Amino acid sequence: MSDWISVKDKLPKVDERVLCARTQTSMGGTKYITASVGCRWNDLDTKFSCSMDWVTVTHWMPLPKDPTE
């Protein structure tokens, strides 16, 4: 699998499904990173669509190829 790509350096193709990382903050103020599979870049809203939610992503990487039999 490839390395993480910063959204500051490059964005995926529109509607390409990718693995996304984003920083979140807990109610207690602790910052942590979550990853979501199958997010899609939407250049109209300048956000990623992840599980029916529009989120701000810091890094992304292509999904691996499908397994073969």
C-alpha cells in the first residue's frame, strides 16, 4: 500500500473512492485521528463524502486493488 498523501499536495479524482484520515477532538479535548474507507472527493463542496457525512480530511491514499481468486 502507498503512503498517505496530504490534501495540500494532491487531491484524488472526483468521485474516486479512497482511504481518508482526519483529525477529530473528543468532548474532553483530546485530539485523535480517524480513518474512513471509501470516501469520495467532491470538488463542488471542497469536502470529502464519508459514510453519508461531509468531512474535512487531512490525508488520503488510494484503496488497494481488489483481491483476485
